[in-house]
Amino acid sequence: MSFDNLTANWSKLRIKRPKIDQYKEAPYKWAMVIDLDACTGCNACTTACYAENNLPVVGKDRFLAGHQMHWIRIERYWGEGSKHTHEFPEKGAQFLPMMCQQCEAAPCEIVCPVGATHHTPDGLNSQVYNRCVGSRYCSANCPYKVRYFNWYNYPETSWPNPLEQQLNPDVTVRTKGVMEKCTFCVQRLNDAKSKARTEGRTVRDGEVLTACAQACPSSAIHFGNLADPSSTVAKMWMAQQVELADFPQKKDEQREQDEKLAKNDAVVRGYRIFEDLRTFPSVVYLERIRSSEV
Amino acid sequence: MTNPHDETEIEAERRFVPKPKDIDSDIAWAEINADVMRSLERPRPLFWFIFFGSLALFLWGCYCEVIQYRTGLGIAAMENPHVWGLYIATFIFWIGMSHSGTLLSAILHIMHADWRKPIYRFAEAMTTFSLMTAGLFVLVHLGRIWQFYYVVAYPNERWAWPNFSSPLVWDATAIGSYLTTSVIFLYFGMIPDLAICRDEAHGIRRLFYRAMSVGWMGTDRQWSNFRITYLTIGCLLIPLAVSVHSIVATDFAVSQQPGWHTTSFPPYFVAGALYSGCAAIITLFIILRYTFRFEQYMTIPILEKLCKLTFAISMVWTYLNFIEYASVWYGTDQYAKNALIYRATGTYAGFWWAMNILGSIVPFALTFKALRTHIPTMMVVSLLLNLGMWIERFMIVTPTFAHGYYPWMWTDWWWPNYIQVGIILGSFGWFTMLFMLFCKIFPSVSMYEVKEMVYHRRLSKKHRAAHAPAQPLAPQPQQEAT
């Protein structure tokens, strides 16, 4: 760095703060809709994610010690009325697939001391492994706790020869001491985008799917481009009356104002987790309304 | 001479409050020199015991750190969601310890509290060393310690700057400037004493002290420059000290987690810092008093004043602690309220109550003169207060991880293993080792300021003898009969 640069170009030092809708004109805004009614808790998404994103299998002991590395996890909840017995403790569980919510105003981005996690123009919350120093502040500030830290040097142990042959060549293998999380399969997105760019168009709906959405046998996970109003995901967001950058959501306000709308609850069942924290997640969950068990 | 019938003079005499005897007025100046210089020579067995004990602890900490460095942080029992463990809690603890030195040497200097003079030097050294220890914790805590310089804002070829909105970057900057200023302040205040060492020492030590005392001759011009510069650095240090711990508090206050997202954290942290620092000064006061036979300088009246100061700060801390609870309790943030209830009744409830009892109730022992002047009791009380303050930091960090926003990640119990505990004990060893080395190399009692104190005491004695009324007009306290 020359002295001239240092004195002349101070505007370069400014880092743009993540802001809602700062990339409003961008052609892509990747988003998801997860239908909890359809989710059977089969864990196929988790398995697909392990295969796609080179996640290390840490083993039972380390898993129990809290060193698990699953970017998407299936959470089980038992409600008040669930018929759960000692004989079949898993019976009556409700499932919730949880991955990085790719928040538009992400708490993790503000606190990272080195800017290793930042917002991309297509609405992703990206993680730069090479820049990460491992302060774990992002994980501390994440309300969803979906960030996973490399507590050990997994590339040394997780894929003994010849298992390293099955690693996905498009995805970096992470070393110890860096944070990682769901990327919405950014390698697939970039692949599709560059292919579309060569053909002089934008990515078509359904042309690219994340590994979890692709593997889901009951099609509970929908993935697409929210900036394209004709895409499935955009239509679903619209049908569920979820607005990306609104707080509070209009549907919730209306529901309070107009009791008549309450009968529409069966249809409008989209919500985002911790809406009141105003992280503006890119993942909409559809409430489970069926009463029968899977 | 005084006219004993002058009404104003009589009134002035009546209102004369006898000053407690901080230090004897009949200590010869050569005796002060000899006493302090003796502390630099021929270590006593107690010194070697403390030094090698702390060295052993430090080496054990190094061993644990090597294991952690080679294996990864998982070996230190950190996990999801307990990603910070004890390191950050201990980091805040050490940053807090560093505030008392500034309080004694800079704030009380500006306020002309003369009783600080025999004890501020080691408090200032404590500031420096505890800041160094805190800095080590930032490094130990990082997952990729070999790339810690990414956090520092320095011009580099890749135009890759740290994220200036992150409190960790503020931390790195604030701690760096505070440490630099503290070291300068410590060294600068020592120059006249180093000149005394130079005059008394022989051989290679003389060369060392000659280089360190940078040609101090004690001329009027030097003294005048010295006073002005010392005051200037002191004034610069006070806002730095306050800002450092406020910034450490923003590590939590800026984040979003329940139990951390509290506006009152910066003053709360500063009060806690001064509190634990004063308690640590009492501990070190007693250790130095016995290790180096400084009974004549580190006197009981000074200890008493230190205790009163600690009590006052403990009450400030209690108040701020209470308003933090109150503002959460009467606030509308349900998550924060749940976090507070979890702290008081959850799995860490024992620590929470211990923190409140040790931090707010134990200091009432300092209000009794019999306890204040009883040295073994004060040793125990000061250690208890510091234990309470360490638990306070632990209670800030850990329960929020255990019981944050997301119910799926709630964990009932988390406890560190030998690696984390070893590194923390190692940090105490490292601090004590540096401190003991400092006391052997540099005069840990400020000679020239103790002389000032003795001189002022002689002056006031003379003054009182000259101005004493022929007959006492009001019943005077016993010790005033001269």
C-alpha cells in the first residue's frame, strides 16, 4: 500500500452496512418456503447436505459433546396434546428443519470483527472461510444458533483414504478454527447463474435447487428466486402474505384489526421465526395444520 | 502570630479535623531509599515460593494451550452453543483488574488524595500486567490464533480492513491504546525512582538503571517538566480506562442476545472493573507488605482508606446491578426477563446467588473498623470479592448461551474441562510471575512521593505546633496532643 493510496482513497475504507432491501434492483433474491405440514422428519435433507457440502461426520461421541456439524437439522417438538408415551417416546413429534435463515439484517454480519460473513447482492449471507479468524462472535449473536464451528481439524480424520474421493470438488473443505453454516448451496447457485449468463438470460424457476430441496421426498422444501415474481417461491410468499422487509407483517396487523380474516388462518399460515427480532429471514415456514400423525 | 482572641481563628481551630496518620513523620529519607532498595535485592524464601509457584502454573497453562493449539478448540470442552466458554469471562475479569491502577494513579492523583502515594506504583504495574493477560485471552480464544492480525486495523496491500462496526475491533483498538498509555505512564512516573536506583546500584544493574533513568538529574526544570507531563498522561489515561471497559461491555450490549442486550452495561462494567480492581489491590497490598516488609509505608490507615473506597465502589456496583435487574424485570422484553429468571432459578442459580451475596453483602464487612484493620480478614474478604466478581462475569456470559433465544439449543449444564481451567490458572500464574519480577526489578513503592508525603506531614505538624492555641478551646481528640 502506497502512501498515496492511504491519503487519497479513504472512501474505500468504508464498509457498507447490511441494510434491508439494499440490493432491491438485483436480479436474484434466493429464498425458501418450508411446509411443515409436508415434513415427515425423515432427515433426507440432512443427509443430502452432508453429501453436497462436504460436512464431516464427527462420530457419536463428538456429536453428543456438541460438536455436530449439520448445516440443516431436524428439530423435534412435542406439543401439549401430542400423544407421547414412554413406550414410543418419538411418537407425536412435530418436525422443523432448521438451517441458516439467510437474514436480510443478519446479526452475525455486524459483529464479525474481520468481515468474514457479509451480504451478497443475491441476498445470501455468505461466509468467507479464508478470512475467518474464529472469534465465534457470529455464533454467539445468532438467534437461531445455526452456525457451526470447526472444533477439530476434521479433514485429517473424517475422510480416511479413499473416502476423500467422494468429496464435492466445488466445495471447500474447512480446516479447524473457522465458522461455517448453510450457504443455500451457493456452488449450485453460482453454477446456474454463470450458465444462464452465457445464454443471456436469468436463471429459470426450478433450474437450480439446494441439495435439501432436491432430496426432500415430500417436497416440503421449496427453493427459488424471490425477485422473480413468477417463481414458485415468490408466489407462495405472496399467497402467505409474507413481505420480506416489513415489520410488523401486514397480515398480522390485519388479523388484529379484522376478526373476519381469522377464518383465513387455515390458508395464511406462513411465518418467519423470530419475526420480532427484525432479522428479516429469507425462509418462510408454513404452520402445520394437519392433526393426524405421520 | 495568631491572636487567640480572633474569632475567625478560633472558629478555624474548632473546625480543624485531625487527619489520620497515614505515615510516620520521622522516617529519614535515606531510610526510605534503603527500605525500598532492599526490596530489589536478595529475595526472601517467600518471594521464591510465590515466584516458582506462579511459574509452574504458567507452564501448565502453556502446556494446555499447546494442546489446544494443535488439536483445535474442541479439546477445551467448548461446544454448540457454548462457543465462548470461560475465556471471554476471564478476559473481562482481567480487563476489570486493570482499572484500579488508573483509578489510584490517575484519578486520585488529580483529586490530590495523598494516601495513594505509597501504593499506586504496584497498582499501576497491576494495570499493565493484567491488560497483557487480558490481551493473551483474546488470542487464546481465537480459533485461528495464527491470523489474529486480521482483527487489527492496519494498512495492508489487499485493502482488507476489519469490520469497523464490530465491537471486537473496537476492543482491539481500545486495549492497544490503553496498554500503550499505561506502560508509558508507569515508566514515566518511575523515572525519579530509577535515578535513585542508579545512584545506589553497582555493576551491570547500574548500567541498566542509568539507561532507564534517561539522565534524570533532579533539576528544577526537569521536575517542572515531569509534573506537567505526568499530569497530562494521567488526564489522557482516565478517558481511555473508562472507554476500554465500556467497549468491552458493548461486546455484549451491541449483540442481540437476551441478558446481554442491556443499555446499562457500560457503566455497570466500569463499576465492576473498579470494584474487582480495588479488591485485587487490597490482596496485593497485603502480599507486598509481608513479602517486602513494607509495614512502614503500606500502613493500616492506608489499608483502611482503600477499604472505604472499595466499599463505596461496591455500593455503586450493587446499585447498577440492581437497576439492571429492575429495568429487565419491569421492561417489555420477555426474552430478557426469561433470561433473568433463568439466571436466578435455573441450573446456574447457585452461581447467581453467590455472585449477589459475594458482591453486595460481603463488602459490608468493610464497614466495621475492627475487620478493616485486621489483615488476615481483609485478605480473605478481598479474595472473596474478587471471586464474586469473577462469578459475575461467568454469569454474564454462560447462562445466555445455555438459555438463549432458541429453545432447541437450550442446554441444562455446561462445565469446562482441564484445558480451560488450566489456561485460566496459567493466566494467574503468568500475571503473578510478571508482577513478582517487576517488584524485583523496579521499585514497587514510589520513593519520591513517599518522601513528599513525609515532608507534608512534617510541615503540617510544624504548622499545627506553631498555630496551637494556648489552651484548647474545644475538646480535642487524643492523638492531637502533640
